[in-house]
Amino acid sequence: MELEKLIKNNKLKFTPARKMLLEIFSKASQPLAYEDIKSDIAMDKATFYRNMTTFEGTGILNGFESSDKKRYYEMNKKLHAHFICNQCHKVECLEADEHFTLKGYTVENIIVHGVCRTCG
């Protein structure tokens, strides 16, 4: 879906900054934190997080906090798990059954902590 249309369909004001952020996240193959893209964006940290909160609130992006206390974001596509290494703090997307359910709950994120192949 065209990013401008995605922004407007979620009843948000279209701005070049929002489009730029969504372009970065739509091309990313893994979740990204502010520190991963700060050199690629022309906005301060507070503006970045304000936009991320807005995108999470509309469901455009999913966000989660890692063991290194960074907040990571990705486009809201399909349910999948994330593996976070307790030693190097690397975040990886894992293939998971998209039909994962817990009776009486709405599952939005699946986070698995452990030691990655590199550190293990």
C-alpha cells in the first residue's frame, strides 16, 4: 500500500517526516531502534518517539522493548516471534505459526529470550 494512503487511511496528518519513517521501516528486514536509524533521519529523538507512539496506536507499526532497554519497531504485517539474545542483545525475527493463540487473549508480540548462535 502506498505510504501516503496508509497514513491518511489511519486518520493521521500526512507529513514528509512520517512518510520518511515509514519508508525506512517498510524496507527493513528486521526491527529497528532509534539508534539504528538516527543518522538517516532529520528529526530529534522526541519527535521520532512521538511519531512511533502514534504509529503504534493506529496499528501501523508494532513495537517492543529489548533486554538492552531499547525500543524496537517494525511494520505490522503478520504475527511472528522475535528472539533477543541476552548477551549481545541482537534482535532477530523468527518464523512462527501465525495462528498462535492463547484462549481469551489477543497476542500482539511473541518475544523469546536466550543466547543466540553467535554467543552460544
